Amino acid sequence: MAAHLKKRVYEEFSKVVQIPHEEAPAKKLRLSKPSKSAALHIDLCKATNSTDALQYLLHFARKPVETESVEGVVRILLEHYYKETDNSVRLKIASLLGLLSKTQGFSPDCIVDDAINTLGNEKSHQVLAQLMDTLLVIGTQLPESPAVRQRLIEVACKHLSDTYFGVRNKCLQLLGCLGMVDTPLTKDNEGLGVRDVQSIISDYFGDQDPRVRTAALKAMLQLHERGMKIHEIIYDQACRLLSDDYEQVRSAAVQMVWVLSHLYPESIVPIPSSNEEIRLVDDAFGKISHMVSDGSWMVRVQAAKTLGSMLQVSPQFLEQTLDKKLMSDLRRKRTAHERAKELFTSGEFSSGRKWADDAPKEKLDTNTVNLIASGACGAFVHGLEDEMFEVRIAAVEALCQLARSSASFAEKCLDFLVDMFNDEIEEVRLQSIHVLREISTHITLREDQLDTVLAVLEDSSRDIREALHELICYTNVSTKECVQLALLELLKNLNKYPTDRNSVWKCLKFMGSRHPTLVLPLVPELLSTHPYFDTPEPDMDDPAYIAVLVLVFNAAKSCPTMPALFSDHTFRHYSYLRDSLSHLVPPLRVRPGILYVFRIRPNHIPLHNIYKTLFLQQSLNRVSTIQNLEAPGAQDLLDFTIRDLRRLGELQTELAGAADFCATYLRCQLLLMKALQDKLWNMAVPLCLKQNVTATAAAQQILEETYKLEFLYSGLDSRQVATIHHVRLQAKALQLILTARTRLDSLISSCEKFLQDIESFQRSAPDLPHLQDSFVDKLLELMPRLSSCKPVELVKILQTTLRQSGLLQLRLPEQTMSINSRTMRPTGESDNPLRFTTGLVVALDIDATLEHVQDPQNNVKVQVLYPDGQSHVIHPKPGDFRKPGPDRHRLITQVYLSHTAWTEPSQIEVRLLLAYSSSSTSLSSPSKLGWSDSIDSLPTPETAVEGTIPFSKPVKVYIMPKPARR
């Protein structure tokens, strides 16, 4: 037996196994992307002529090139460049070299030498210009390489003598973009320094080609933009170019003169052919003013705009632009001592026997002795009377900029701006009104000026009328006749355009508060009062009478003697308007003994901001004591806190956004508490169907409230947004639990979607310390178990975790503003139905003011709800939105309604909706889900949850579609 075992052991250990050569494992090949350079080389080799090669290059230019393939492609292009004889192909290759040099992540320093060498044998001027453009691209891509920039500057200077204008243009452009700013000029340094670059560029100001002169000026301006200080000697050369025959040269020269006037404003420059000297900024202002009469309207526009930014000019030169009379007869007046001294030194005196024997001997040349160019006299007058409306708008804007810095100039240009109110172009009229509004602090309108201004109230354009209303709000008038005239014209406007009611009332509010002493003598006439006789009580439904009361009551705030002129019904009307139009009527004090005491509501009691914020913070701290959603008394505490926060938002408008935000958040927590009641979860499913429906509705309402919290409030930080998403995740967990109790067919897909929401929440808010020990924090700890367990077990875990989760404390928002809308029209107060023929359409005007809405052109929609349940959503046009102020937009549009015949009028509801899109990313590794056998069985999550939120109160409008007549 032992011998047999020994033999087996020897046999096992002595067995030789030969592996056949064919069974050796084959080497694995690494797959790589095909080389772009190889493909391009093959294509160029296949080209039989230049046309084919150009087609291959055009086809190659449409495809992107990877960063690692750029250098190989450049080598292939350069190799083919030297072989190619056709100019168009070489031109395309040079263009491709510049495009490839811009590739992200590629450093073109390796191809600088090759690109420079291509210039040596190039005979085509067009190709040479394109190669210089490629060198410019390479130089801008290598800003930290002074050696490369120095070489490129030397190459540019070498080719500046080329006969083709395009080459000279590119060389000048390269000098302007790559000129050595920090290299000083020394004797040992033969390279180009700062001064050499400027002198070389300035040499081409007199080039024979106007395109080269333009390029030289733009290159000098490029040096200025890069921080190089332009030499003052350039000023004379730039001034000579103002009279160039080429439009682009004159335009660039205007800009160059403007730059030098800001660099050397106090330098003294001589006046040609005279012994006078003036400041450089004054001389430049006169020369640029002369360009307002240029033959090209584009140069005139640029000159007018440039004048508006020259704020250091002397007042006498500035005021001369408003007067067409030439100043001082084009020469300086000499004193009597100077004239007597000149006669004494000449030895000649007038005998009186000969006519005009003391006349000046020299001939007066008006073009050489001007203190200011003749075209500058009345420059703005010419600009405001220009045939092109673009020039007129530019002149109006320039006047605005200069008038804001000089009160005296604002008074002098007032008549000219008022005259522009009668311009034939609406845009010019509107711009003139806006300009006068900006300088209103420096001016006071006379009666004749006010008459011209108020004539614009008859304009059919709503924008013009509302802009004029705003102008009158901030403009001072000189006499009480002006106030009376303005009131009468505004009442005419109100009668002709009833839709301007709110704008007219607001205008009269500011006019009364600015001119209380002028309104005081007009009160008996305005209110139709008499010292001895009783007058009839006016109708309070009359908008014109309300306008008069708004003017009088706002003036009475600063005039304590005015209430003594009021009658008894005026006091009653004040009490009514104080409650109904509190934003237009201010609080007033009355003397004791008046029967009708003015009631001041609590929201006008001044409270310090610290106490208001402290109350809000104390309310949140009181709620933070709730440890569990099922704690006794928690619901009552939340009810009381929500009530206090709602009331605080009503009383204090500055805290309305933060208070409503906190109250809505606590409302979500209260709904979650009510849904997690004991009787719902301790009973069998068939016995609690009613409670189950209530909990489902609560979960859906919580979801809607969370979207309102996220998108109806601005100024939220990342912590507050994460808190909102946490509440939304709790609502989704509640929905999943309720789904498991009623519908088992879709439980698997619901569980997979919920796990995706958890991981999406983790990616969006990975490190937030305030989420510790929260509902989502516990779920993330159990995430490995949740991914591998069965759906029923996952639901049990969610139910236990949700009922044990505490109230996540909300930090007090600092700058939270509520997105809201004040719908001005329709008001919904009229009982007269809007009648139209059935089957046809009727236009309903919508006028609403939107506050704190981001991108209203894409997010705001109008919803119309008909009595039969039909709902239409209309997306307004971008032109229907206006922006009267920061964080404020105005929507003015029309909604077209149509319906079948009705037997009696019915109400439709119109409200504004805010569209939102909440992005939610899918899982990166869906194989973690335990019960999914394949990836195909996973539900495809939506990339974004889109919806709409109503953010305005619904307005009810009566409509009556009547049957068509036959």
C-alpha cells in the first residue's frame, strides 16, 4: 500500500504539462482615436490640384481638433504650405494656423519660428497679410513671453514698408497689441522701446492710403487701452486728421483727440497765427464740436457723444456751444493801454484828415485767429437740428451729461431740451423727457416752458405720457399759475386717457408735496369752497375730483394752515381716501374740536427696525424648541406663530418678504405634523381611507409650497435653499409611504425615483452642518441598506425615520424679498359686462407692475380661467415688458378672449403665473438599486421639474358673448 502511494506521489509531481504554442494568450491592442494629422495628410496627398486641396481644407476647418492633435496638424499644414503654389490654398493654410493657435490648452510657442520663416519667401501680399494676422494671434496667446513679442514686433517693423495696405494694417495692429510697454529706451538696446513704438505708428498718420491712417490711429488707441501713456506731441497730428477726406480716419481722430484731452487737460497749446494760448481740453472741445457739422452722420454721432464726457472744459467754451454767434468777433479784445502803446511805438498818430487812416494794416483771416473754431459756436444747436435722428439723440444725451455737472449750463440748455419735445421722432421725444428728468434738480420751469412740456400729454404713446408724468413729479415750477396749468392739463389727460389714472394721481401727489406754498392760494378754487355759502358735495367716484384731493392733501402735509380751508365733506373724503388710497394720501394732523378725527392705522406707527427684526427672530426661536413633529402642543404653537408672522408681514412692508417666507415654511411643517397623526398609522388601511386622502392632499400641498418658497422669494442663500429641499424630500417620502398603502403596482418605480432624489440632494448639498441629525442625514447613513432592501422594507424604514424626525430650524433670511404683482388694470370693480359677438375676439388690456421678478420675458405668463373650467395661458411678447426702476418691471399687454354665446354675463379670472424649472440630476450608478435586474428597467427621470406658480391675486372681469345678428 505504501509503495502504491509513493508511486502515485511520484507520478503527480513528475507530470510534465506542455502548453501548445497556439494557445498562448494574444497581446491586447490599445484602441486609440484616428489621428487628425494623418487623415489630413492623406487628404492633401490625394488632392490632384489646388481646387481639391482647398476643398479638403474647407472640409477640415468645419471639424473640431483635439488639443493633443493640434501640433501634428500644424506640421502637416506647414509642410503642405511650402509645396503649394496656389495663393488661395496658402491663404487658407495661413488662416487655419491662426485658428488652431486659439485651441484651448495649446501653446503656440512651438510654431513661432516656422510661422516667421514662412514670411521670407512669400510673394503674395494677401497671404502675407494673413500670415501677419496669424502672428498677431500667436502673440496674444503668449502674453508672458517677452522674447517672442520682441521678435514679432521686429517682424512687423520690417514689413511696414510693404506696398500692400493690408500688410501695413496688420503690422500696425500687431504693434498696437504687442508693443513693449515696460521696455525703456537706452543706447545699448537696439530693440524697440516704448517711444519707438509710438513714433513708428505716428509716422503712418500721413500714409497715402486712408485705411492705413485709420489702422495707425486705432493702433495708437490700442496702446492707450493697454496702459501706455500717449505722448502729447501726437495731439497736433491727430487734429490735422480731423479734416481728412476719409470718414473712418476722422472718426478715429475724434477718439484720439478725446483721449489726449483727458490725459493732458491742463496743458497749454498755442492758437495758430496768434500769440494766444488756451488749455488743451478747451482746444480739443472746440475741435470736436466742429465735427458735429461733419458731412458723415456717423462722425456727427460720435462727436456729439464724445462732447458729453468732456466735463473739464471751461464754462465759456461750454456755453458757446448753445449760441450761434461767434464769440469776441473771432479775436481777443485789447485794452486801451495796449492800443495806445502800439501807436506810440509805431510813431504814427491819426490826424483825422484822412478817412480810416487808423484802420488795422493786417488782413483778418477768420480761419487762423479763432479762439474757438467757428463750427463749435452753436455745436449743440446744430446737433439738435440735425436731419438724422441718431445725431439728435446723441446731442440730447451729451447735453444731459454736461448739464448734470453744471447747474448754470443746465439752465441755459433748458429751452433747447424743451423744444425737442416737439420732435417728429418718438424716440427723440422720449429721450428728451428722460434727460430733463435727470437734470430736474437744477432747473425751474417757467410758464411758457411748462406750456410746451404739457402739450406732450396729448401724445398717443403711453410711454411718452408716463415719462412726462414722471418728469412733472420731480420738476419745480415757478408760480401758482404753473401749478394750475399743470393740474388742468393733467385732468384733460385723465379725461382723454382714463387708463392713465394711477399715473396722473401719482404725478399730482409729488407736485403737491413739492409746491405746498403755491397750492395754498388755489385751495378755495380747487375745492369750490365759499366763506359764506355751502357748496354741493362733489362725487367721490369722479377720478378728477380724487386727483384734486390728492394734490391738496399732499400739499397740506407741509402747510399746517391749509386744513382750515377745508369743508366738512372734505374731511370725510380724506378719511375715505386715507383708507382706500393710503399710498397716495399722507397722514395729516388736525386741530382738536374737529368732528371727523383722522384715523391712523397701526401700520403707520413708527417702530425701530431692531425691534421688528427681534420679534421675527424670537418667533423662530420659539418654534425651534419643538423636538419632534409629534410632540404635544406643537401644532398649536405653530398655528400661533404662523398667525403672528402673517400679521407682521401685513403691518410692516419692509419685513413682508421675510415674514411670509418664514410663515410659509412653518405652514409646511404644520401640514406634515397633521399628516403624521397616530390614528392614521396605527389603523388598518381599509379603516382609514378618509385620513389617507387627507394625508395625500397634505403631501401635495407641501410640495407646492416648497416650490413657492424656492421661486417666489429672492435673496435666498444656499443654506435656506437646502432647507427647502429637505422639506420637499420629506413630502416625497410621505407620498411614497401613502403609495405603498394603496397602490403596490408602481411601488418599485416610486422607490427607485425616491433613491435618485436622495442622491441628487446629496450632490447638491454635500457639506451643510445644519442638516446634522435631520431626516435626510439619517437616510444617508442608511443608504447602503436602502439600496439593497426590498421596497416594503424601505417603506417601513422611511415611515419610522419620518415620524422620528425633528423640526429643522430655519435661519432668519436677511434680504429676502417676495415676488409679487400689483395688478392695476383690469381692476375687477366694474359691473358693466364686456360685450362682444360670439365667435369673435375681444381685447382685454392688462397693466401690472412686477416686483423682484428675474427674467420676466421668459418666466411671466397670463392665465385666463373661464366659468366652464377652460383655462388659457398666454405668453406675453418681450416688447410688452418695461423696466421703470431697479427690481421692478411693468407688463402692458392685451389678452384676446373668445367664447360661445352666453345667456347672461359671467366672470372670468385673470391672474399672472411665474414659470419655474427645478433641475434634478439622475443617478450616476443606477446599478446600486437592489431590485433592478437591468438598466433598461430603470425609470428615466426628468431632467427638470417644470410648472407655474400664481403670484398675483385673481381679477374677476364680467364678459358677455352675445349671439351674432342674422
